[in-house]
Amino acid sequence: MSLASPQPGSRRRQEAPARLAGQHQRLLTAAAPVPGFDARQLAAQVREHLFGHILPFWCGPAVDREQGGWMGWLSNDLKPDRTQPKGLIVHSRILWTFSAVHQVQPDPLVRQMAERAFDYVLTKFWDPQQGGAFWRLDDAGRVIDDSKKIYGQAFCLYALTEFHRAFNSPPALARTRELFQLIERHAHDGPHGGYFEVCRRDWAAAGPDARLSEKDPAEKKSMNNHLHLLEAYTNLCRVAKSPQVVQRLRELIHLFLQPILDSCTGHLHHFFDEHWNVRSDTYTFGHDIEASWLLCEAAEVLEDPALLQQVCAVALRMAAAVHDEGLAPGGGLYYEGQAGRIIDRGRECWPQAEAVVGFLNAFELSGDTKYLVAASRVWNFIQQTLVDRIHGEWFWRINEDDQPDPKLPKVSEWKGPYHASRACLETLRRLPDFSAA
């Protein structure tokens, strides 16, 4: 299998609108050279990496040609473990990836992969009786966890809306509208705002011990759940804007401005009780920098200049905190902090992808070239350390000894192509003239 070479001039179907007249910096228009940042070289490397490295892996060894969908688990050296589950998250992320790429570079193989993912999500994960998507399947595609985790529903909605954007699919649009209403009816907290974490298959409230994953505390609300609802509802606003969608997206933005954001530190709190009392004391640099640019994107689609100005100011403060506290000397982004200290010096793959986009976004907001240099340093770290030149894709995590963590897989129910591919797409969108050169 091979992908067609990207054609000059390819663009995403819908450009983001200018943010604030006179303040939206275009990366390609910086007249003076910036030491440590070469826009033309970055665009060329990103384009080649997306089409020559990331996508071939997810069109090739990651595809499950025996049982359908994609592999539930591949080790770093691509050994499968068919006892591992197939997750809604990774299959939704794969669907989003190929749908988004097809809008930049229409390609028969990319379309084939998008349609394969769409078919698998709707025939295997979608619940035909209760609606919504199951959380987890076994290797053969049988349901082994029928809970409706809202984080998973958000990614499913995000992917279905992107598929509709790419292929004008009435079935995908119908499912997105249905899923939005299910989330709103059963997971939205009317009295206190925001969304609960987990519902049962029939959408009844889950028990007190319900949580997204075993490593998370059993709290009612989380930053991560709301971040990906924000992301999904932003995309829904693009394809099916309605007063209710606008209202909920606006509510999500305001929840991030307060209470999810710690206004004293510029970091995001992780967990909360039903009344939005904070129940955690750590922060992750990857979520902070990811939220900084996703909040801008959400405010843009609402077309509210006052809100957008407020959000951009907050986003820049968040990016500054990550830049000043989270960057490792070698260019990568540390994982976790607490009270101004680094408590996890591992450099996982997805925060690096989000850092590239977030720092480019911070330059667009501020014009401060330190963010261009930071984006370039993180990209160089990805290329020099994270990319697996032998077996493909990215290692999951680089440990403190600067070696890949051998215990973590190349593919799992959590690890897919979405962060890396989206970082490439966003970088090319922000460097349009150079990406077409």
C-alpha cells in the first residue's frame, strides 16, 4: 500500500477565521529570519513525515486484516497480543485522522481507510438498542464493556463530524445529532454545569466507583472529559450549528476559564466533585498546551469577538506557563508537575505533538518568536528521539534515561495516529505558503 504524494496547494476544506483583526500573526510573514526556526524546512519535514511515515503505518501493519478494524495491541517491534481489547478511543481517532487527511490530500487509500473505520465504528461499537458507542470490544469485535463513557462518546462524535466534513455523509451527520442529544439528555449536569464521566449502557448514572480508567480517581467530573467534549462540540458547530450546540460550547469554554483553570498558576486542574470543588493537585503540561489552542478554536467558531479576545489572552498565559516550566533541556515536554515542581520527567508522545501546535498558536497570538523556537525544538526532539525508524510510528514514551519505554506498546486502545497526524495538519495549515512549496 502506498499513499499518493501530497500535491502543492492542498488545504483543509475550511480555514479557521482570523482571530482578532491586526493581532493574528501569520507564521510565514515573519520578515526577519528567526534563529532556531526555519519555516520552509519545518513545513517540508512535517509534510514528508505525515505522508511518508505516520499514515503508511496506519494503512499497513496496524490494520487488522483477520478480525477487522485495527489491531488492539502491537508491541514496539510489532508483535500482536490478541488478548488485548479493541477500544472505542483508538478507532474513533483513526476515523478522525483519515477523514481529516482526506480534506487536505484526497487519496483513494485514505478514503478507503476512512470508510473502513466508519464502518467498523458503526457496525461494531454503535449500540443499536440504546444508542451511543460501547467502550470496549474483544479482538473479534464482541462487546466486553458496554458502558457509555462520555470521553469515548466525545471522540466518537468528533470523528463522525469529521467524516461528514470530508465526505458529506448524511448517515454520519444523523449519528452525530443523535449522539449529541444522548449526551445532553443523560450526562449533562443541569444544576451545576458540565458533564458526568460515565453512564451505563442504558444511559443511567453509573455507580460511585465509575471512572475513565483504573489510574483515575472516582470523581464525578474531570478536565480531560470536558476538554474532548469541547473539541467535539467545536467540530459539531461546524457541521450542525444550532442554538443548543452553541449554548453548550459556550458553557464548556466558560468552565475552562473558571473553575478548570487555576488562575494563579495558568495550569488546569484535573478532577472535581459534582459541585466543581477541586479534587486533585497535579497538572499535565500536554493537557495545558493542548487546551490552549483548542480553546481558541472553540471561541473562533462561536464568532464572538469579546469571548475570543478573552480566550486568546488566557491561552497565551497557559502557553507561557508550559514554555517556562515544562520544556526539557533537550527540547521535549515533560509530563507532569505539582506546585511548581516536575514530578514526572518522562516525555510521552502525545504532549510533544500538542506542544508543536500550541507553541505555533502562541506565536500567532503574541508575535513572540520564542514560541517558534520552542515549536522547532519540540519537533526536533520528536524526529531525533520519538520516531521509530525501524518499525514505524512513534514510541509511546521516552523515559528519564532518554530511552523508549520497552513496556509500552506501539498500538493500543489508547495509542493511535490522532495527536501526531493532527499536529502535522495544523502545522501545515499555519504554514500555508511553505507547505505548498
